[in-house]
Amino acid sequence: MKVTSVNLNLNVPPNRRFKGWARIVLDGVLMIAGIRLYIGNDRETGDEIRYIRFPDRRPPASQTDGEYVSVPLVNTQDPTLRNEIVNAVFDAYEQHPKVTRGHDDAEA
């Protein structure tokens, strides 16, 4: 499967680890919405890390005896496909007008 389309919603406050939402289309037929984008720093090295979280559902704590439970709605077992999705999403992020405009403002 190949990522054929990426749409981003980056309407979040700046300077946060969470950067926005992505909607992707695989092979022009399967859409996955609700992918979350994050950019943070590795605690040990300080290097920038970029990752995504696929959509999930969190039942109320009253139904799980207070335990945090995340039920995945979409996931992939194929690391190659996951890497392709991550790369496509962050390539679109880097080319997004809000991001490039933000970089230009920071350099000025």
C-alpha cells in the first residue's frame, strides 16, 4: 500500500509537542482520519523526534476501574508501511504554508 494523499489540520497553538491532525489516503481508496502529529525531543540525547499516533478510543475510567486504556481503531503491523505513512505526513508538514511561514518569521 502507498500513501496517495495527505491533508493536514495544524490549527493548534504554537510551541507545543502536538502539532496537528492528519488525514491520509492509501492507494486512492482507503482513508484514515484522526492521525496525530508530534514533534518532541529525546530526553537522553536532546535530538528531535517525530512520531504519529493512529486514531484510538479511550473508554471512560469508570468502565476500566480507573486504568488508562487505549483501544486502537486503526494500526499497522507492517513497519515499512508505518514508516511510509510517517514520512508522507511529515513531508506534507514541512511543506505546509503555516510551517514554512513560521520558519520564515523565525529567521527574520
